[in-house]
Amino acid sequence: MGMQNSKIDSCPLSTFPRKKSMESKQEAKHSKDIRESSSDKDLKELKEEEKEEEGAEELSKEELEEEVFFKFVILHAEDDTHEALRVQGMLQNEFGIKPGIIYAEMPCGKQHLQNLDDAVNGSAWTIFLLTENFLRDAWCNFQFYTSLMNSINRQHKYNSVIPMRPLNNPLPRDKTPFALQTINALEERSSGFPKQVEKIFQDSVYEKQKAIWKDSKNMVDS
């Protein structure tokens, strides 16, 4: 009898912990499955979000790369970027001459000469920001002479080069190179500045240059 009781008593003690252990393992496995399922779902959603963001980035790049014929481009010394931005904002916001761009905003990754060619031929007017910095910058001098020759050699670009003395740090007349002295400059400090701007930036001239630019682009693309 003692032996039987011993056997009977030992069964509950040995089987119950195993059952509990199995249940714990099942629960752990179930929790793991839920976590993995949730993780897979989160990962899938994350990938979908990344794909959407990539699509939006590609779209914005396409929009940015869409070619625009600008009304003006401002060529300036590197140290005059802030002044160029100020002049750009003034011409666009106060006089409604838009769109305009400054040289510092030209796309990166291209050679300087290519950017200069795109800037000059991709806009109706080329504005040179005449400052003390401009005179000291050899690249700016090269930009001016290249743009001046372009305006001479291309009939529709005649009178498209506009020197401008801005409010801040303007280049004195006695320091201005002779070639620049032959062109009437915009004088921001002058009381006649608004009339100068109105006289130069004519919509009819812009539309004519834009049509020529479009035709040339179509010929290249075809």
C-alpha cells in the first residue's frame, strides 16, 4: 500500500510542473509570434513610408530640374551672396520682376563654365553686382567679359548685360574697369532707380528672348 500511495502521490507532483512549463512555453511562443508579426507589420509600414518619401523626393527633384527661363540672373562675388539675395528679393517683390536667380543658386555638380553659360543664356538679363569684392574676384571679371561678348555676338542678347551698384559696398566709378564704364549702370542709391528698372525690364523683351530660348532648346532636344 505504501508503495502504491507513493506512486499515486508522485504523479501530480511530476506532471503539473511539466504542464505549467509547456503552457509557459506556448505563451512565450505566442507572445514571440505576436511580437514578430507586429515587428513585420511595422517594418512593412516603414518600408512603405520610405518608398513614399523617396517618391516625393524624386518628384521634387524633377520639379527642381524642370528648366525655367529666368527674367534675370545676378552674377556676384562669393562674399556678396547675401547682398545678391537682397537685390533679388527687392526686384522680385517690390518691382514684380520674377522669376530671378543668383549665381550662388545655380545647380551644384556642373562645371563653372557650364553654369555660367546656363545662367547667361537661361535668363533675359544678366545683372553684375558691382562691389569692391567684385573687382577683386578674377572669376567675376571673367564672367563679365564672357557675358559682354555673348551679348555682342547674339543679336537677341543686345543690351542684356546690366551692371548694378547696390546700396551696400558699391564699386566707386573711378575704380570701375573701362569696359564697364561704357554701359549705363543701375544705381540703387539714385532717386531715378525705379524708373531705370521700369525702363530696362520690359515684358516684351523677356517674351521675345524666352521664345528664342525655347526654340533653341527644342532644336537641341530633337
